[in-house]
Amino acid sequence: MDFKNVAVIGCGKLGGTMVGCLASRGFNVTAVDVSEAAVNALNNGEAPAQENGLDELIAANKEKITATMSHEDAILKSDISFVIIPTPSDKSGAFTNQYAIHAFKEIGKALAKKDSYHTVVLTSTVMPGSTRSVLLPVLEENSGKKCGEDFGLCYSPEFIALGTVIRDYLNPDFYLVGEFDKQSGDYLEYVNNAVALNHAPTKRMTLENAELAKIAVNSFVTMKISYANMLADMCEKIPGGNVDVVSDALGMDKRIGRHYLTGGFGYGGPCFPRDNVALDYAGRKLGANTILLRTNDDFNRNISPRIVERINTYLNADDTVSVLGLSYKPLSHLIEESPGIYLCDSLASMGYRVLGYDPLANEYAKQALKNTLILDDLEECLNQSNVILVTNNDDVFTSLSANDYLGNKDSVTIVDFWRCLPDEIKNDSRITYVPLGKCLDDETAAKNLSSLWN
Ligand SMILES: NC(=O)c1ccc[n+]([C@@H]2O[C@H](COP(=O)([O-])OP(=O)(O)OC[C@H]3O[C@@H](n4cnc5c(N)ncnc54)[C@H](O)[C@@H]3O)[C@@H](O)[C@H]2O)c1
């Protein structure tokens, strides 16, 4: 097998990065988007979406990239096309297919004009059954051709985290390939083997198993996060308790592993919460017992209110509190379901003066938060606040010194959600340092612990 022409349909946060990565691995990429801005950006050698390192990657590979608004152009010029369009959740929590249906109609019409075999790969996250029962018929109706004979169809999601999409895409743990027909699976495996820098293995299966596996991976990871947050809560209540020590021990067990087992704050962002809710919806519809998933979601949504209650005990009515970290995680500009945004909103509605700062998400936070003053100058933010909440472990915050945090004040309280600040800060007598996930009062904790055996 030897082909070099691929298409990417939908050039947002994930698709835009795939365009750059595929081009960097030697493929000629025709990129399609319904957004003129995205198409123009790519044709000018610029990133169509915000992602770490993407501008440079697209610029370095612009000779291999052509962008267009015509699905037909892209399908006729390529042997395989990856579809990465939005699949927003509806009220029930299920992923919707309307954008995918539009894209597949256009692809179907183009397939009608194509003589050679073409593989269509859906990468977007969908409800199990969508690829075969909803989208395959759209391709067949609009092309007048038969799937498995004239063209092939796969469902193959990516496991990437925003902020590190390029690295994750090029170095996956494994490839998840759901295939309608063997030939399309072979075509996809050929591309994957040419893309991966790390010889990642492939798991091939039916479309439905792959659709389920994709959501289940994300949902399982959220359970690990919740578990670590539960341990963090318990560690605060036992003498000498330290969630990092306990998690390190758990992580040594190969059945568990250390990744995503660091208690700190709840999960947020555009994928984790909604994937968990969608899996629960799918399970309930199928008559499975998914109480585990609902409990996980409830548990996660309760973390921020509990933390607000706890922080409230450190605050006086006239305090100015600053929240450092407004995106749902470091290196991201996204504030969707961000616990930092929740903190700002809640503390401000309790009457505190709240300031916010984020290295990337300030503009979005300004639009979302009417009762919080978002400052573009970190130094000013630190100067004005006597209580500082460090909600994520961005280098911008972990590289600050004790004097930076103190600014023009004599003392300051710092709540360190991820226990990520340097020892200099922890040991400074002018700073009241509050790490989450660690016990701060051994004596009381020891007394409380005695209730376990008395
Ligand atoms: N972003 C992530 O971290 C991530 C991770 C895993 C899976 N996913 C899944 O990937 C899919 C896309 O996510 P995203 O974050 O890249 O979305 P996005 O909103 O950033 O980008 C989607 C792009 O598709 C374009 N588009 C919409 N309809 C189109 C059509 N008919 N033809 C061509 N282009 C079209 C939009 O203009 C946009 O540029 C979703 O299903 C998401 O759940 C995303």
C-alpha cells in the first residue's frame, strides 16, 4: 500500500492539529472547513485554532497543506479522509450528529463522482451506533454506492489532551480502530503506522465497540481523578496525611498506575464531563446499571462547592481574593466547566472582592464573569490580593518567588491546590501556606482518628 494524499474535514482544535501533524509526516493534506477564517488561516500557513506549537507546525509544513471549503475537492484529491467536526451534547447528555450528517452528505455527493475506493474515517466522539446506523446510510444515499465495496468506513478517535495535542497525536498509547470493512481498516492502519513516532499498537474492532471504548476511556480517567480527590479529602483529616505520598504508593501497583491520580481539583473542560455524562446516558438507555458514572459526576460537581466552603474559613469580609488559573487546566485558553471560573463566581457572589488571572484564558474569562475583575497584569493581581488561590500548576505560577506573591504586602495567604509551589514559599513566615490534600492540624486529626477504633 502506498498513498500520500489525505483529507481532514473539520479543522478546529483537534482537526487543525491533525492537518499539521499529517503534513509533517509526509502526507499531502487537503483541509476542509465550513469556516472561511480557518481555511484562510491554513492557506496563509497559520494555525486555524489555538493549540501549543500549532502555528509553527503549520508554517513549517505549509507546502504540503491546501485548504478549501469544498468537500468535493478534498475527497476527489485524497485516498482517505478524517472527519473531525463538532458533536455537541444535547440536553440528555447524548452527543448530537447534525454537523456530522452535514459533512457526510457532502462527502457522499463527492464519492458519487469518484471512481476509486476511498476510506472515510470518523474521528469525532459519537454515541455508540452512530457511525453504522446514522452516518453510513447518509454516505450510501448521497453517493449511490455501497459501503465495503466502493468505499470504506472507520470510526477512529484520538486520545489527546488540549495543550499537548501535537505530542499526543504523534505518540499515542494505541490506535483504536473501528472498521466496517477490513480494507478500510488496512488503509487506516497504513496511515497510522506512518504517523506514529512510537510504533503504537492498534486495536481493531467493530464500529460499535470502538465508539464505546472511546467514551469509556475518558470516563474511566475521570473516575481516577475523582478517586484521587477523595483521597486528598481524607488525607487532610489524618495526622501527617499527604495525598501525594498515598497516590505514589497506589501508582506503584501496575493494576492502578500513577497517571491522573493526583488529587487537587475537580475535572472540567470540553471532553471529560460530557463524555462521562454521555456514557451514563448510553448505559441507562441500554438498561445497564451506570450508577458508578452518576456518582462520579455528582462527586466531581461537589468538589468546588466544598472547596469554597473550606476557603471561606480563611477569609475576612474585606479580603481581596485572587484566583490564579481560570482555564480548566494549564496551557489551555478554554474555560468550559472550569473549576477556577466556579470559584470566582461563588466567592464574588458571597460578597468578596475577587480578582482573576490566567496566562491564556483572560479574554474568555472576562466575557464569562461579570462579578470578577480579570487583570492582565499578574503583578498587579498579586499586589492587590491578600488571599491567593493557585488552582493549577502552570509554570507561570510555580516559578514565582515568595516575594512575588507578597508583592507590596507584609503577609499573604496562599492556597495551593496541587501542592506545586516551591519550598521557599511553604517555609516563609510571612506566608500562610495552605496545601490542599495535606493535613494541617495533626493533633486534631489524631483525636478524630481515634473514633475509628474506639
Ligand atoms: N478537542 C479535544 O480535546 C478533543 C479530544 C478528543 C475528541 N474530540 C472530539 O473531536 C470533535 C471535534 O472537536 P474539536 O475540539 O476539534 O472541535 P472544534 O469546534 O474546535 O472544531 C470543529 C471544526 O469543524 C468545523 N466544521 C463544522 N462542520 C463542518 C463541516 N460540515 N465540514 C467541515 N468542517 C466543519 C468547524 O468550523 C470547526 O473548525 C468532537 O467530536 C470532539 O468531541 C475533541
